[in-house]
Amino acid sequence: MTQTTPSSTMSFVEIINGQPLERSALPDLPLPQFQNTILDAVQDGHRVAALFGSPHQDPAKLNVYAVLADDRRGRFQAAYTSVSVDGFPSLTPRCPQAHLFEREIAEQYGVKPLGHPWLKPVRFHRSYRAGTDAWNRTATDVVQAGVMEFYQITGGQVHEVAVGPIHAGIIEPGHFRFQCDGETILHLEISLGYQHRGVERAMQGGPNKRSLHYAETLAGDTTIGHGCAYAHMLESLSHCRISPRAAAIRGIALELERLANHVGDLGALSGDVGFLPTASFCGRIRGDFLNMTAALCGSRFGRGLVRIGGVGFDVETTLAADLLKRLDVAEQESRGAITLLWETSSVMARFEGIGTVPKDTALELGMVGPAARACGLDMDSRRDHPSGIYRFSHVPVSTWRGGDVFARAYVRWLEIQRSIQFVRDQLKSLPSGELRSAVAALQPNALAVTMQEAWRGEVCHIALTDAQGRFERYKIVDPSFHNWMGVAMAVRGKQISDFPLCNKSFSLSYCGHDL
Amino acid sequence: MIKSLITRFQQGYRTIGYPDPGAPEPVMPARFRGRPVFDSSKCPADCRQCVDACPTQAITIADGKIKLDLGRCLFCDDCAQACPEHAITHSRDYRLTVRQASDLIVNSDQEIKLAAALDGKLRKLFGRSLQLRQVSAGGCNGCESDVNVLTTIGWDLSRFGISFVASPRHADGLLITGPVTENMKQALKIAYDALPDPKIVIAVGACALSGGPYINHSEVNNGAANIVPVDLFIPGCPPHPMTILDGLLRLLGKIEAGKS
């Protein structure tokens, strides 16, 4: 199945979602060729799905792996290079998509991307390579979230606003530092890491009995998304095929997760502009979708539904009939609540033209998910890199134009309608098959990439196994990792009072970013 | 405007009746995993399948009896699936909240010592109005979401005088979720210190009770009680909103002590 492409990524090896590759088949490229290929590929419309470090057997070197996504052809391209631990030329000045990935490499392995224009910690933890630190902090220096140099603008009228880590609502922590001229935001710097629980580090040496639970709680509102990506990884590396029935049930759960979160977000957006009817209705209807997931597996967040080799619970005829009935009611009530938004001028006045991210910016930053689709980017890994049920049943991709709060809200509404239709179709024609298929030992010395379109966008997991078939490195990229910079861009030059609305319109994960 | 009113009419009145007298008891989903039930009499000698399967070392066996630490339990069913004798089942009982950390450890043949109400002065102060500041300290947004849901019209937490406020200065207590990451430890302490006395702390979810799936990671502090004194422990991963509501109402003495 592997083949090289005649395009700009000729020197990289081509794989598809969930197809394991012998590590010996992965090209080991000289650094200039590795970087130039990435640059050419991004120029060509590929995206950097992941760029990460992994230890080299020579302690003076670090391996750096790249996985590019070629959405048009439904392929990933992968390769690796080795760099000196004394530093390597940064790719970021020529490729903004690499910016956070290179900061992450610096933080995790104490290896500096030289010439990086914005080299700051990502999650504020000590380097995995003991005794090294990209910021020359010693063992006695505190490594504490938020302790770094923030970008500052000076001038008579300029003032600084610091928000967080603890926020006013019931939400996760993060720090936002605004440079303002009066009400106008000149610059927003977002500094996260407060939620860092050390998941990637703990995944090394796995899989073990906690691994699936890590995946399910990477971002608790994306239990199914990350759970599916992780399970798909183990199934890929053990050449296990899940049954069509299991795949369909996973698809139903993934879309219910999308529905609950999208409906909840539209309600929260409505609340943020002071339109309480839709805020109240959607807050409750979100629960109806969560309760459908609970009917499937006992947990409103889908804990325990995804199991390695399939699913933990069946959807019997009576349950399918019950869910169909509930889906009809939820659809009707969602429609009533959500269409009120588009018909209320006070809401539209606050949604339209606020928090605009130009399409070019979204492309340059490598944004994903509904936030990218709201900028007119026609991408959705359910179509572009399909796995499981999405190889057989297609969900139309919902895009809008404008890249403002309205577009991000409206894309959600389009997706809600299409997800409901998808769930309904699946429930009406559930294929047969075993709930769980047997999983064997993992393929040793392999690399695999799995991707799922979760509700915020693409969840990407990458595993490198060692000679014993254990995880030598497990890389997780939550969609929020690609999109946080989009929030900073959306509010630049806008009123600071619009920040909560802009932030909610992205609805990104803190713990998914912080891992 | 007319459309808003019509929609309002169509959406109807949707707040649950519980715990009003005469209101129907809440019905949990058929597959809901509530309090685990162990039948130690079925356990073969020296069998440790459940102990070994548990991702958080929540289960111990002593003198042939299974003991479970509800604070560590993820309600994940890994133990039940590993059990060769089907000695472990999940009841649909959502009532899990306790006042003491030691009450989280339950024997297979013992009832849970459900939370008692605040006493004396605290109950007088908070019984009819409890303002809480929520702090997520490494929570995955599961517990946060199902705490948040209590403020929606389906549950309408404010009818009990409980609400969430934007500043610890305005609060009577903290509601903590997450294992308390190293990176949130200081912020949590500052928030706690900023609360006026007397104050209470409520820990929600396996992470906040014990570290949950992240127990013993160097990046976390194995739960809120290692940083601040905790007055109420609400188990679950995440707890169902009913579990959280039940816990809060017991603390305020709004569910009769006799009704266990």
C-alpha cells in the first residue's frame, strides 16, 4: 500500500489513516531536505498534522518526526530527521504552522529551534531529558505556569489586562494577557499549561490498563473522539478489524458527542450576547443528547463505550427505536431554539463581523475543525481521512464563509442537522457483527497515525513502537493545539468586551492542549 | 418577539420535580454504573483478577472481603469484566457522597455512610444560601460540564439557594474538580485563602478525590484534600448530575438524614 508520490513530498513515505508502517521504511532525511520538503508541501496545501521529538540512541541527537496531511488525496506523509541537541534552525519563520510544535519540542527535550520568533514554554514542565532546559532554567529555578516573558506594548495609552488562570465561569484554567489601547485589543497572548497532567510521558512504555482511561479523559468532552483515535491505534498496530456493527456504534457515539457539544456551545454563545431563551433551551437540549449517550453506555460522556477491538455495548432493536424517538424530539426542539438565533436581530448584530479570522490566516496557522470550516476551508477528516463507518457512510462537509462568530455558530448548526441525519440513518440500518474482535500483540518497530474528526476538529494520535511492541513514543494532537492561535488572531484589533464571545465561538479545550 | 414566545411555549416547563414531596424519584439510565456491588462469597480463594484489572488500584482484598475506594473508582467496569465469577455488578444507585475521606472506602457487605448535613453555625449560615466558586485544577471538563449542567433549567440549582459566583471573595466555598496539577496548586491555594471564613470545600470526581486516572503522576497532587481541607467528597468519573445534586442537598440538610 505504501507508495511515494510524484509531488513535493517525494522524499516522505505515504501512509493512510490507521495503516501501520515498518519503522525501517520511514525515510531518515538530512535536516535541510526534511525541512524543505515540509515547506514545499505546506506551500502545496498540505498541513502539518504533527511535528514532534523522540529520543535518539545517540544522546547528542534528537529525532524529529513529521506527519503531513494531504487532505485532497486522503494521505499522510511521514519522515524523520535527527538534529543536534545543541539546537536546529527553526522552521517557524517560514512555516507558522510549525510554531507551537517547535515550542513543544524545545520544552519536552530541551532542544532549541534556533531563530524561533516566539520561543516560550507550552505547558511549563521540566524537560524529559534530565538536566536540559531550553530556557536555561536550573534544577533550583521554579518551573511554574505563566512564569515567562509576555509580549508587551508600551505607550501612554496602552494598558495590560491579565485574566486567569481561574476564570469567572465553570471552565478550565488558562491565562490570557491583553495589550490594549483603550477598549481595543492590540495583542492577546494566551499562556496555557495549567491543566498539564503528563499524559504523553505516561503513555510511554504502554499500552497498559490506564492507557484507554487516559485517552477517555484527555479532554473529557471528547471522550469518544480521543477514545476512538486511541482504540483505532491499537487495532491498527495489531491488525485487528472491528466489525461493521462496532464501527457504526462508534460513529453514532461520535456524532452524539458532536451534537451535545455543538448544541451546548450555541446555547452558551446565545448567553454571551444576553439572549437568554436560546441559552436556556440549548443548555437543556444538550443534556438530552448526553442522555442518549448514557442510554448507549451508561455514561453521559461515553465512558466505557469505546473498547479496544470494538465497543462495550450493543444497540438492540428496542434501544434503537427509543433513540430514534428521542432524536426526533431533540431535533425539533433544537431547530426551534437555534433558528431563533438567526431570526433575532440583536443576536445577529453581535455575531456578524465579530472575531473575524481571514481565510488566509486560518490556512497559514493550520486551523482545523468547525473554526476552519467557518473560514471557508473545505476540510473534514471524516471525508478526507475516513476510518470506520465513515468509509461507508458519508457526512456532507459543512462550510461557511466569513470566519466570524456568526460563521462559527452557523457551521455548528449545519453540522447538527447533518449529524442528526447520520445518526438516524445508522440507527435504522445497523449492520451486523461482533461487538468486540480479538486484539493481538502490537506490531513491533512500527509507526501508525490515526485521525478522527471529533467535534472540535481533527484528533491525531501517532505511535512509535519498540522492538517489544510497546509505545516508545505516543504523540497526541488535540484540535485545540492547532486552533488556540486562531483565538488570538480573532480578537486582534477588536473590543476587549468581545473576547468572551470570540473565545466561546472557538470553544477550545485547555486540557486537550495541555495533555 | 412573537417567535420567541411561541418557542418558549413549545419548549415548556422542564425543571425536574425532585426532591419535592410527591415528585417522582429520578430514573437513571438502564446501563448507568452507580455504586458497585461486590459479592465476596463468590470469590475463589486467591483470585485477584479485579484487583489486577483496576486502573487506579481502587480495589483491595483482605480476609476474603473486597474493599473498594470510591474515591479512586472510575466506575469503568474493568473489574466486573475481569471477574470470572460475575461477583461484581453496578447498581443504579447514584447516591455516593460522603463527608470523610475514610468513608470512601467501603466493604462489600457494608452500606455507604452517606454525607451528613453541616451542623450548627455552618448550616445556619449556608443552609438557605450557598455561593460557590468553582476551580478546575486539571479536570478534563467532564466534571466541570456536569456541575455546570445543574445550573440549567433542567435542574435549576438556584431553587435550593445554591449558585456559582465569579470571585472567591463572593463565595462561601470552593467546588474543586481535577487532580490538582502542579501548575494549578498555587492558584488553588490563593483562591482558597481569598474565601472569607467560615468556608467549605467540595471535591467532585475521581481526580479531585484521589488523582483519578492520574494517581501518582509527578505532575499532579492526587486530589484536593492534599492541598486544602475537604468537607464533601463526591465520587464518579464524572459523577452524574444527580450524584452531585444529591451530595449538595445532603450537605445542606435538604434531604432527610433518614432517607439514605
